[in-house]
Amino acid sequence: MVVYAGQGDPRRSMALLWREHDQGERTAPGPKPELNVDLVLRTAIEVADALGLQALSMRAVGERLGRTAMSLYTYVASKNELIDLMYDQAFAELVEQVESESRTTSERGWRESTRTWVGLLWDFYLRHPWTLEISQARPVLGPNEYRLYESLATLLHAAGMAPKAIGSAYGSLLNLVRGMVRTAAEARQSEAVTGVPEDEWWYARSEQLEELAPDFAERFPTLTLMTTQGAFDNEDPTEPYLEREAWETLEFGLETLLDGIQRRIDAA
């Protein structure tokens, strides 16, 4: 499922994204109840975390708040606008963690700080997997997206990276994380969606593969060599295989990118 941001009224949506967080703020006239925009957004995030974006609706948010769906339109004009606002609001949590880390670990080198940034982003996406469904082709353009970008840009600029290269480095790191964490998030959701545990799914298909392709080793000699050398072994059976593999692939890609960034810095 891909959701495109920015489908609401741009003037109203952007004004809400960049608003000061006034707890009594409303978008339309009406009685002043206990609700406010921030509470609606926090509740919408809870719904999306628990059930995914497909289950998100004004009705679902209203039910969790003990209100009607219509009462929410005083604060958020549409579901499209709600998605924009809750997406950026969710990132506020991540940015606060990133900024807190940068204050307490300022003496660390840029590589270690970048590893921390990547790890926090990975954890964020696993807590809020629905954010991966928001297309990067139409960014929300909220303040917290920019704060996240600024945090890494500042780090790389201080390390000596040329300004024109910082954007490419940011995009490379962001999309490395998004690509690998999507696999981990989907693996976590697979049993709930399909009703089949991960191990059971793999064992059943492995048996069929052995039966249907007895010449597998001859047809795929390099993959067979990798298998015999333990490339696909699950060293910790208590940890989901695909999630561990996704993280290890991320680490490999990250170190490769960091080496490349270092060369860029040295050449600047």
C-alpha cells in the first residue's frame, strides 16, 4: 500500500504542520471541547501503530477518543490531512531522540554518530511501520522531517563533507534504512496477516524445493557454496531469521556507505 501525502488543502495542511502547538487550536468554528489537534494526532498514531493505515479512519480515531467522527472535523478537515499531520508528528519522537543523543555524545566521531542516527531510525520504523507506506515521491514537508534531515546534514557538514554531496549521502542512508527495515517490519506482520508462522512457512517450502529441484547444487553452485559456508545460517534461533538478516544487511550497507563518505570527506 502506497499513500501519497499532500492531498489536502495545501494552505490549511501546511499551516497546521508548521503551527505552534496550541492545545486549544481548532480549524473551524465550534464549541471548545476537551479535544485538540495534538490529541487527535496522538490517537491516530496509536490506531495506525496497532492496526495499520488501512484501518485508519476518522471513525476509528473518534471511537478511541469516545467521540463521533464528525466531531474530529473541527480539528482536522479530512483523512488525507490527518495522515500528513500524524506522519510529521510521529517523527517528532525520533527527532527528539536524535537531538538528545547529539547533545550527550558530541565527543564521538561522525561515523559512530551516524551509526547511532541509523539505529534510531531503524527502531522508529519498527515502532511505526505505517510510516513506510507514505510515498517519498510526495514528502509531507513538515518541520520534523526537516529537523531529521538537518540533524544528519549538520553532522556530515561538521565532518567536512561538501555541501553538494550531503543530500546524496542523506538519501542513500535514509533509503538504505527504509529498504531493509521494510523487510523486518513485513516479517513481523506476516503471521498476523497470513495466519502462518514464519518458520512453518519456510520449512514447508524448503522441503518442496528439495523435492522439485534435486539438481539445485549443480544449477546454482555459488548459492550452494554460500549455504555450505553458513551464509544463511540462523545463529540465534530465538531471533527471527529475516529480521536478523535485514539488520545484518543494513550493517553491511552502512559500513560500505560510511567508507565511501569518508573518501568523499578526505577528497573535499
